[in-house]
Amino acid sequence: MELNFFCPRWGTEHIKLNEFFKQAKLQGYDGIEYAIPGDLPISMIDEIFNLAAKEDLLLIVQHYDTNETDYHKHGDIYNSWLWKMKDYKPLKINSQTGKDFFTFRENASLINAARKFSQDTGIKVYHETHRNKFSFAAHITKEYLLNIPDLQITLDASHWVCVAESFLENQQDAMQLAIERTEHIHARVGYEEGPQVPDPRVPEWQHALNVHLSWWDKVAERKRREGADAMLTITPEFGPFPYMVSMPFTQQPITNQWEVNAYMMQILRERYCSGFQHHDIQGKKI
């Protein structure tokens, strides 16, 4: 199994683009995950891909900002965004697809559009489990996975934990099906009341971290069984405010986003580059 980690651009927009790519490379990331809005100029997209090539970094592009509420207009915008990526050949596309209020048929049509794009271009599109999208909850996504056999996802279970106000103890079937269809991971840790714990390094959030580790471990084990040609991609994706708590009045972040994501990369690289069993972060078997 090949293991690659991606640095999110989200939260570092204050850093000049060329400096961001250099810092990500120095930190030890294998690539960048870059959210590309629909109105981003072609010249800027060119610069992103050119810098990735210059720094020898892989690139996953993220679709996130198709928010048109009229389904037909939404579909046109989504298709336009996808086909804009055709000539760039990113490693993968991570797509926040559809809307939570679209019908099953409407969201399925968008998933089908992504499938056709992949068939025609060879660029794989994986659909992120995300609030506000078709995949906003575990039990809802389960129905799409059951009815669309080739649907593959980016697993960001932090959203599902938040939506369900639980660690999904009563939705084991949905989680297992999601794990079987996961091709990319967003390694952010959620809890019952939010999509991001304040800091995964501190003792009070170890239970939440260990629950997420148990899910990611199962994805890694599955990819390892697929053999040497399999690739597991992970983006540590702790984000800035309002995902990250800020201190009252000062608006200073409660912790350092870059350091937290680097920490997540470190523990997961150590965990998956060597033989591993289901152990929590303190080494207890789970």
C-alpha cells in the first residue's frame, strides 16, 4: 500500500502561494489538497498546478462551492466545474456534491455526472461526506451507497458525528459500508456537538480521537489487503475559525492549526507505515 498525505490550503490563505507549497514540502507532506472555487481564474489554476509540479507535490482538487438551489442550474454549474479540471489531471477530485434538500434522484444525477466525467477523463471523483451536501448524515449516505454500487467517498466522519450527536454507536452497518467505499480520508476529529475538537493532542479529547482512529484503521487495513498497488490518501483537515474555537474578545485561535494537522500526519504516518492493530493513542487495544 502506498500512503500519501496532503496539506490543506484551507486556513493558510494568508500565506503566499509559492511559500505555502514550500512549507508543505518541508513539513513532509506528499501533496496538497486545494479547494478551487468556480470563479477562480484559469491563470490562478495554472499557477497552482505549476507550483505543485515545481515542488514535486501531488495535487487533489476539491469542489465545494456549487450552492445554486435550483437543481437544473446547479447541475450545469457542477458539470462546468468538473470539465474545467479535465486538462489539469489532478490525482483525484474530492467533491462536496449536491445538497441535503435535493431529492435522491437529483443528487444521484449529479453523482452520475461525476461518473461520466471520470469515465471520459480517467480522473476519479470521490464524494465527501459533508454537512449540507447529499452525504450529510450516515443513515442518508447509506441509502446512496446501497443504491449506487460504484459510489466511492471521501470519508469525513466528523460531520456525521456532529449531525447524529453521537459516535454512531447505533449505526455500525452504515459506518462499515462507508469504510468499504472510502478512497480518501479527511482526518479531522469531530465530537457530539461539533465537527472539530479543540485539540486532538490533549487528554480530554482522546476518546473522540480513538473512535476516529478505529474507523481510519479499518480503511487502512482494507487498502493494505488490496496490495502493493493500492493507494491510501489522507488529508489532515483541522480548519480555522469557525471550525476552530477562538478566544473570547481577542479572536485568537485556541491552538495552532498548522501544528495540529502536522501532528495528525505524524501519528497516522507512524501508525500506517508499520504493522498495526487496533490500538488507541495510549497503546491500549481497542
